[in-house]
Amino acid sequence: MNLSTLTVHEAQDLLGRGETTSVELTEAVLARIEAVDETVKAYVTVTVEQARAQAQAADARRAQDGADAPPLLGIPAAIKDVINTKGVRTTCSSRMLENYIPPYDATVMQKLNAQGSVLVGKTNMDEFAMGSSTEHSAFFTTRNPWDTDRVPGGSSGGSAAAVAADEAVFSLGSDTGGSIRQPAALCGVVGMKPTYGRVSRYGLVAFASSLDQIGPFTKDVTDCAIVLEAICGQDPKDATSAPEVVPAWREAMKQDVRGLRIGVPREYFGEGTDPAVEESVREAIDQMMALGVEVEDVSLPHTDHALATYYIIAPAEASANLARYDGIRYGHAAQDAESMWEAYSRTRGEGFGSEVKRRILVGTHALSSGYYDAYYLKAQKVRTLIAADFQQAFEWVDAIVSPTSATVAFKIGERIDDPISMYLSDLYTLPGNVAGLPGISLPCGLADGLPIGLQFVGKPFEESTLLRLAFAYEQASGVRYTPALA
Amino acid sequence: MATAVTEKYRTVIGLEFHVQLLTESKMFCACSAQYAANPPNTVVCPVCLGLPGALPVINEKVIECIVMTGMALNSQIPEFAKFDRKNYPYPDLPKGYQISQFDLPFCIEGHLTLDEEDGGRTIGITRVHQEEDTAKSTHVTAASGERYSLVDFNRSGVPLMEVVTEPDIASPEEAAAFGRKLRQIVRYLGISTGNMEDGAMRCDANISVWPADAPLGDIKVEVKNMNSFRAVERALYFEQERQTRILESGNDTRVTETRGWVETSGETVSQRTKEEAHDYRYFPEPDLPPLQLSREWIEGVREKLPELPAAKKERFMAEFDLSDYDASLLTQSRDLADYFEAASAGAKNAKAVANWMSRNLLQRLNESGSEIGDCKISPDALAEMILMIESGAISNRMAQEVFDQMFDTGKSAKVIVKEQGLAQISDEDELAGIVATVIAENPAAVQDFNQGKKRAIGFLVGQVMKATRGKANPGIVNQKLQEALRQD
């Protein structure tokens, strides 16, 4: 058996029974990285030495803790390079932070470290999480393990590909408009964006503060529940984190789904949705019905405006969030500038890629005097309407079901010169961020050998319902999606 | 100042104050706000350095300070407030934006009435809101001629309160009086040192001058860089004169601009015109949820409000029967007022305490350039001295000498009197003996007295005083002399 293929709960069982060690597990994952990452390119940084040291420490701690060992003790994890890891380069896949080593850990890292998980590396992404393919990484494009000519999705493409290719047992990503769920769908793994406020954003390099949320990539739904339990909870360092109790999801997800109601929005499955994707998702919906889930027609009338709303609010917040990269204190700094303004413009001109610049410009414009009301303020009002749509639908149903992505993984280069078609990659995921709702994506079939993602979006702080639906579907379908990567 | 020219025009002034708050920690992180004594860039953390991923958390104490100030300035405290980002690039602004408040500040629609001697007008307060301080830039030219700047982030994120007035102020003197009054209030509240000199309180002024009989125009000049109230007054005078001269020329070439006060040359210099002004692109701070201040919380803050200068002055006049002048003087600062009340409680004679404080204590403090807090005479010690005067243990004249020694050495009146044998002689038998001796030794004076030269008694009193080195109780000496001379 190749240890790198294990899920978190499988590894837990073996570790608990003393049939393997964290050192063995970590070495297997490092060997897998060594073997395939030249092809997949999931990692910006592999932390070999640190991983080995942490694995040894985890084994020593397991000897002490015995049955009380925390669930993630000794489990190798990959972390999106937008989450601060103390002493380990955190680049956001940007020239701007190419050599930036943070002096502190993000709250999620503190939580993982407290459990004793093993950091194997930092994963590639679209620069500052802006993109849907990792093609906007300043360093390289990550390949989809199912077809290395195709993108893994984005922006958390590296984290999705690492888990799909068994280069990590689980990983963390961030989701601002679909950046966890869309790559999870395209790579055939489980990805969840928790409710806004569930996971502390402290130490997550901000893209769009009111939309960003950290979440897990895992090989199955059980792992999703396990990792979620580890990273959620209110944080005094994040004023937007919510004072909600963290449920025992691994147990809660097993509850029968009979009688739950899911809604299929009338406005979905329109033009642009791949027929094979639609077919697969509709089959999955039928399977849910067979499990006793009721399926309802619902309406989300402002769906058409979600994309425009998102592409005002996210860039507006980003334009302020990225203002700190000025070359004064850290990060790239232009050499030999003659004046402060030249230093600024050259530092930022050299340090940022084209997509980041595009969004900073759009966001700056949307907030400018004379345009604020027409753009930013209007977008905030539409945001309220979109949230109200969901609220209304949730009076009838417990979750919304849809494809995660309108298409399967697209070819590298296919959309890179067409921002609008790239933005459309996130059509089914954006509304969840705009409304702050939790969403999960899990594989529900293949089209031409490429994974298709099924998405459930739920009420605020009702991740339990999403995990129940996803777990029930996963159990019923009985398929484990593994790419035939050499 | 009412010259012909100034009568033709009216001056419109609005002020903005930035006040550093005396909280333990900074506005949005746990770093100490008392950074001044530390080496550069040592009182910093990911939050106040603007590191990637760091998030702000509100310091509730700051909100309390601001709401308290709003209450002292008779403001409305809305239940709903929010924070906004004010965007502009500068090396001393680590996030590239400042967390401030735009359209929903903590306090709105207040007012402050100036003292009678400052004209007694009521000035509207537009708002009081929260801001965070920037880092400190130092611009250096090296011996080689190379020019560079250094940034110290210790000050970054220190809580600031901004107080904005309505354009209700009509003269430079009134502007300075308002500033002093505001400083007195923040000091009373104990929320700031209010020191202009070290930047703990900063003032920007908007000023424009218009023909008295025409409607106001929409040009205004913002004046910055004044680091004392004296400078505020001088800068506004300069600007008033400058604008008046332009109007007098008949060709109004003024533009809306920012001008800096140059203390050394005593003039304002243009720094930035409207075309170069920033578009701050304010928008709601997504990292901080809007704040709902409950009525209970607001009332809780109100209960913590100390007695404010105006109320204290009224009470001193009513309770202690002080003059308007003395009451103003003794309520200048909370420390001074507390000192007065403590000493009065000990001496049971507020009038006497007020006299000693206004005539002696404040004068000595002024001369030595020190504050009441530095005074070596405790309120109890002053009370003791006053009781000694009343009991006749020392004379008023001796008390002057004793007080000066108390002020210099911090010794109590009793100790000084004992050490130097200064106690007043009030023993009647002892004084009768000395009087007898003086009468015996000065027959000429006694004869003069007996022949009707009543003034001769003054000479005899002087002789008694001389014999006792001034320690004799003059009342008793007089009485004893009268008795002795009548017997003759």
C-alpha cells in the first residue's frame, strides 16, 4: 500500500493502531512530491526538513498522548501560499512577496500546529488569489493531475492538485469567489468554503476582506468534517469571526438526510453550462431523491447580477488591501528610484502581475469620487438583494444544489487572454461569497475523463446540513475519484 | 483691532483637532501606546506594521474616551457607528489606508461655549471621531549630500481622536481660546496630555475672509503645522491679513489650498492646491463590523464622566463663595481644583485657601514653570499652615516667609517654625514683662504719649517687636502697652 494515498481518517486509524508512523507517512508524501511535482507543479515551496522534524515530533507526542492524540497529529498537509506560516516563505505566488518570510503564524496555522499536523509545503495559486486557473501565478502554472494540459482551477489550484495527486493528505485554500470549490471540482476532490466568519482570517493575506474565507481540500467528506473541526472557531484577533459553537461535524454528518429539502434554482443551468456537467449534476440530484431528499424549484432572481456585483466589491477591497505593498517595509522594492513616487510606481509596476494590476485599477476606479455611488454603493445594494434571494429560498429548502463549475477543467491558455470567460468560471460559486454562505463541492462524475463538481450551498453556519448531504451522496455513489497520474 | 478694514470683512474659521489618547494599548493591536521613550521600531507588531494578513481589533477604551469627549462637548451619541478606510499612499502609513470614520462617527452635533473673557460665544462641534496615528518620518541629508528618509513605526496605530468644529469661529483669538478650552476638557477627562508642543494635540484650521455684506464664497484655506495655540493665533492672523489684502486689491486670486505655517518666518506657505488634493476613496472598513452602541453602554460611560470645568466653576462659586476670577483660576485644571478642595477640607476656610493659592501658590508655580502636581506643599500642609495663622501660632507676615520655605523645601509649617524658633509670642505674662522693660527704657516716648502724641505708641510697639525679633503677637503687644501706659 502506498501511504500517500491515504485519507486523513484512514491515516488516523493506522497511526492509532501503531501500524504506521508519521515519519513513514510524511516520507511517503515527500517521495510522492519528489516523483510527480515536477509534472503537477502544485508547490511553490516544499518544506522537507521542517516536515521531517514535525513528523518525528508527532510520533513522539503520539507515544505520550496515546488515544488522546488530536485528529490531525502527524498528518501531512499542504497550505496555500496566501496563509502566513512563521519562518516559511509566503509568496502569494507574486514577485512582490517572492522572498517574504513572515514573522508570525496565521490563526489556522496555530490551530494546525496545536494539533501537531505536518507542514509539507506551500502551494501555488493565482497571484494574490486573483484568478481561476493558477495561470496568474507569477512563478508557473499548476497542472491538473487528471490531464496535465489542463488547469487545476484556481485560485487555490496548487492546494487542489496536491490533494488530488496524493502530494498531501489534505490542504487548506482560500475562497473569495469560488477559489476552493472550483479547483476542488476541477481536480475531483472535496472542497468547502465555510460560512463567512467561521474560520479566522487572521494571517490570511487579504484579497477581498468581506468575501475571503479559509477552507479545506480533502479526499473525502469525512476528512472535510475532520479538518473543518480543527480550523473553525471565533478568534479574538479577527473582529469578523463569529461567536458560533463548532459542532462535532464528523458525527453530525452521519445523520440521515431523509426529509431534507434541496432547491434547484430556476436561473441556473443556463447558456454556458456544459451539457455533460448538467447531465451529471441532474443524475446526482436524482440520486439524492432516491435517498429521500426532497427536491424543489426555487428562484434566485438576482443571479445575473452576482458576477458584476462581485467584480466591483472584490476589486474595490483589493485596491485598498494591496496598497501596503509599497516596498518600504518588506517585499519587492525597486532599486535606485529618484523619488518616492518613482519608487512606488516602479515597485508596484515590477512586483504585480497583469491581473492584479487590472483589479487594483478597477477597484480604485469604483471607489473614486464621482463613481462611488454608481459602482461601489450600487454593488453593496445588489449584494443585499442577492443575500435576500438566498434567505427567501432558504425558507423553503435547506440547501441549494448546482454544478460547482459550468465546465470541466479547461486547457491551459484557453481563457488567459479573455478575462470575462475566466470570470465566468466562478458563476456558480460567486453568489455564495457575496451572500457569505457556506458551500461544499464534491465530485459527482467524469466527462471525457475529467471530474465534475456537485455543489451544495447552505444557510449561514449550517455546514452540518451540507456535510450530511455530501456524505450521503458520497456513500451512495461509492466512487473514489483518483487521477491516473503516472 | 476694529480698524476700518476689518469692519469691511468677516473671517470664517473652522478647526480640526487631532488628539492622541492616553490608552495603554494602540488602537487596533496590543502594542503599548506609550511608545515615546523606546528605540525606533521596537513597539510594533504585525498589525501596526501592516504586515500581510494582519487584522485590526478595536480597543474599546478608545471608544469610551471618544464618547466621553463627545458628551463633554454636548454631542449626540448615535447608537450606530462604523469605521471606514481612508486611502492614500505614504511611507508612514503602513497599510496604505488609515482606519477612520466617514459618515457615521461616534459623536455628532455638539457645541462648546467659550468663557466670558473669551467672548462667551457658543461654537458648534460637527463631529468627534476615531482615527489612528501614522508612523513618524524623518528626512535626512547625509554629509555626502545623499538624501533619504527614515520611518519609525512606534507611533503607528496610536489612537487619535479628531474633533471638528463648525465654521463658527470669527477671529484668531477665538480660535486659540477654543483650542485652550478643548485642551482643558481633554485634560479634565484624563484622556490626553493635550500637549501641542509634542504633538499630542494638533490643530489644522480652515480660514476664509469675505466682505461683511456679501454671502460667503466656497474657497477655503487650510493651515497646518501649528504646534502651539500661540502659533494657531499667529498663523490665522497672518492668513487673515493675507486674504484681506488680496480682497482689498480688488482681484480675488485666492484658491482652495493647504498652507503650512512656518514658525521661524511667521508666514504661511502654499503646500498643495485643490487640483493636487487626495481623493481618499473612503469605503466601509470590511475588517471591522459596524458598532451598535447600546443605550446602557452609553449611559455607563456618562456615569464615568468627571465634573467638567464649567460645572466645577459654578459649584466653587456657589459652595465656597469664590469670586468668578478665583473660581476660573482654581478650575483651570482638574489637579488644581482637586488640590483646592482637599486643602479647603483641611483648613475649613475655603476663602483663605483660595487666597493663598491665587496670590502665592500659583505665582510661585508660574515662576518656577512647574505644575501643581510637582508642588512640594501638600494640600494638607497648606491647610495646616492656614490653621496655624488662625490659631495665632504664626502671624500673617511670618506665614509669608514660612510659605516660601515650604514651597522650596517641602517641610511642614510646624517643622519650619520649630527649627527656626519662629513661633509667635502670645504669652501675656511674657509680653507684659517685655512691655514693662520697653516703657522703662523709653521715657521720652512715654512722655510724648502722655502729652497726647498718640502716634508714639507705634514706636513703642516697634521696640517690643525689635526686642522679640518680630515674634510678638502684635494684638497682644498693643493691648499690653495700652494697659501699661494708662497705669502710668
